[in-house]
Amino acid sequence: MKVIELFAGVGGFRVGLNRVDENFFDTVWSNQFEPATKRQHASEVYVARFGSKGHVNADIATVKTEDIPDHDMLCGGFPCQDYSVARNLGQAAGLVGKKGVLWWEIERIVREKGERAPQILFLENVDRLLISPAMQRGRDFAVILQSLADNGYVVEWRVINAADYGMPQRRRRTYILAYRKGSPIASSIVDSASWLFRDGVFASAFPVVNKDVNGLFGAQLFPFRLKKDGDDLADLSQKFNAENKLRPFENAGIMIDGQVWSVRVESSYSGPYTTLGDILALGKEHALVKDEFYIPEQELSKWEYLKGAKHEVRRTKEGFEFTYNEGGMAFPDALDKPSRTIITSEGGATASRFKHVIRDPENGRLRRLIPLELERLNMFPDGHTEGQNDTKRAFLMGNALVCGIVTRIGAEIYRRLK
């Protein structure tokens, strides 16, 4: 199976799929470009680990579809932005930021490939994709689903928290699998409920039960259409949940021919769990913990304040006073549980509410996590981001996905198609 990886970052999809079978999942082309920086750090890491063959470090919008090899599966983690559609179909209206149009590059490649379009799209996004934008919840995801339907795809999705399935980090992300109609997996879909709870790729890789009722098929799935007959994407963009009264998309669902079935599910897992304490650099590896990762005694009060609960009066620049409330966070982070979500600002010595701080089991001192430990929380190979400075390595992991999720989904695809 020929694979391409868009918005590749440091290669999380490739790492995950290679662990299944790198001969079966043959990544023939990849693209990574960061418009906001001169130095292309993620691309450098990708090339260092996988080689430069088939790798393009250029704005995907400048890459012609004809220059992208034909492929069986397209992978990519695209940013959550404004996907509203103007009357000129295929262009997003009101997009803010350089990354805002990247979804339409996926759509463009699939559309222009035509009969040679990939049989599978394997995509990742943040969990809030299902409810954005705030004033018209679900519109953006509805546009994505309908554009895939227009290009001949059946789609299933699932919001997965990696820690719910034994992985070392609490990281909730929306995963999307789109199957081209007539392809082997699409042709095997018989019943929406059975697919969501038992037979689907997600259901097989990450078993679930219905959240609201007991019993495997306790939920009654009432389908709804994304748009009215005769409407186009621009109409859908304007009309979908226009009164913002609904939450149309739950954390699991399937779309066939513009008709959607969606349900709230919870994980069903009884296997082993990996905790933050399990991935720490201990023993001989502890030599990798440099002095700069320890919290200086004189800085401790700053960390305690930022991590602590707050109920205080604050004043704006204009002199307006308001009461600020904020709950406390565990300080230091618990070692017997999965970690919190890694964010891009994880690196650097500056005190922060959101950075992880542990009490080092080797010496009892408080310290931040080192790059090796951040890589392990995302289930990358040790040293995957070596060659970049420590702050940038942390940033790259904050942008990455949990490779173990990709591996389990890839293994299920492999089982069905090998």
C-alpha cells in the first residue's frame, strides 16, 4: 500500500505505520513546511530519520497534484481553522492565518486525482473540531464531511484519548478515516450501528460501549442529512446549525452519502496501562538530565503560584477590576497516572502552569521533563528529535500525535487488506 504523509511534522504517522509493517505501508512521498519560520526544524528531523527521498519541504499549496505520486492512503494531521465556504466552491472564506486553507489542499489532491484518488484517508485533528466554530457548532466538521461525500468517500470518526487505552499521555484527538466508495473497507459496511460499536476499524482497534445506556446496541441512532437536496457547500456553510442550538456530532460517528449517524461512546479497555513514572529516564539514562531541568529553589514560589488555585482581584490596562478564579493543578505531576497533554510550550526553564514538573525518583528534586521523556509520552523512538535544541524538541513533541494510536489503527487496516 503506497502512502503519502501531508503536514508530516516529525513523522508520527510514518513511525506508527512502520511499526505495523513498513513494507506493507510504503511511504512514497511526504510534505512538511512551516511558513512561520525560516529554519524548517520538523522537516530536518523527518529527513534525518527517514531520508530525503520523496520528501518535499515546500508550501503544499504550491505543489501540483500531478507532482504527487499516486497513492493508496493519504495521511495527515491538519490544523483546526475556519472551513466556511464562499460561493466560489473550493475556496474557504474568511480564513485567518497562513494555515487556514490546508484542509482544502487535501480536498484538492483527492479531487484532482479523480479515478486515481486514494482508497483511504487517515486524518487527525484536535477534539474541538467537532464543535467549531463556537457560534455555529459543528459547521466546520459538516463542511469536511460533505466535501468528502462529494468526492465519493464514506467517513467514520472517533475522538480518542490515548490514555484510555493504556498509553502514557492523556491526549484527546479526533481521528478520521475516509474510505473511497467501492474500496474493500467501504464495501464491507452493512449497518451503521454494528460498524460503530463492533465491526468498524475504530471499533475493532479501540473497543467502546455506548455512554448513555447499557448494552452494546442500546443507542438508537437517528440519522440526519448534512444539507438539503439542491444545496451546495456554501449553502451548508451558511445554514448548518445556524441557530447554534444543537451539538450535531458526538465523539463517534459515520457518514454515508451525506447522511450521518453519531453517538456518544466510552472506551472499553482492560489491558495494561503505562504511567508517567514508567517512561522516566532512570538508572544509566538519568545522566541525560542536565542541571537546567531542575527547578531552582528561588524559582519554586513562581511555580507554586502558577500551579495553585487562585481567587484574586485583577485589573485591566483600562483600570477595570474583575475577580479571577482558577483551580489548582497537581504539583508535582503524579507518577502513577498517565501524563497530562504535552503542549508546544513544554520546553524552556521559565515557570509555567502547563509544563510538567516531576519529583525525580533518583534524587527527590523537582524538575521538568527532558526531551527523551516527552518523546516516550508520544510513543516515538528514543532520540527521534535529536539534532534540535531541547526547547525545540519539546515544541515538536507538543505538535505531534501519539504514535501508538496510529499503530493500532494501522494494524486493523493491515488485517483487513493484507
